[in-house]
Amino acid sequence: MAFVRNVEPRLRIAVVAAYGRDPGLDAVQEALIWAWEHWDRVTRLRNPAGYLYRVAMRKASRAGARRPIGVPAIPDDTMPWVEPALSPALKAMSEMQRQAVVLVAAHGYTQREAADLLGVRRTTVQRHLERGLVRLRDALGVTDDA
């Protein structure tokens, strides 16, 4: 189904960024099942992806999932080299800053796409992205003259 092919990857990235891999994936699957069962309602929504994001976040919370205190460590043998200070830098951000940075800077979403998915205004994403990138640059010691 075209709807799932379009929405699932964006939904997965956002919810996994909030709850971690396993609880996030479970919540996304539950939200997509809910969408299938309530398809007539979903098709009438102005922002179905944003609504399903909220459904997934509620399902994760109700399932007892806890938002991770940190960003999961990246296994050395399965991923390319990553700056060691990246995980603590992301952990230090607020949830919205982390989601904006992950969606826009890491995954290439437009600010509008991230806003639609998260159910917030584009300017909210822009503000959290700017603040998150400043914190990230500071934590990694990146300067404009580099």
C-alpha cells in the first residue's frame, strides 16, 4: 500500500529517535495496525502521518516503554566509524532538539516534513533544529572557521 510505503519510514525514524529501537519499532507496527483497522477514519485526517506519530508515541508509552536516557551505543562491527562524542552530544539535547536534528540533519527531511510528522509548526522544528545544531557543534568542538 502506497500510504504505508510513504509514512512508515518517516514514522519509524521519529519514534525510534524518541523511544529507542525495539520499543519504537513495536509502537510503529501497532500504529500501522491501528491505521489498517481504522482506515476510513485515517483517510479523512488532514495529517494522517502526524496523527499516527501520536498514536505510536501513546502506544509506546502505554506499553511501558521508557524514553532512553541516552542514545544507544553504535556497535563497532556493524556500523561505519562515528564520532565518539556524538552519542553524549545527542543525549544532552532536549527530545525535540534531538528529533529535529535526527530527522532534518541526519535523515534529510525538510523542516516542513519533520513538522508534519511531529505535529508541530515548521518554525518549531526550525527553532529546535537551530538550537540542537548549536549544542552539537559546541559539544563536538566544531567552529565556523574549520
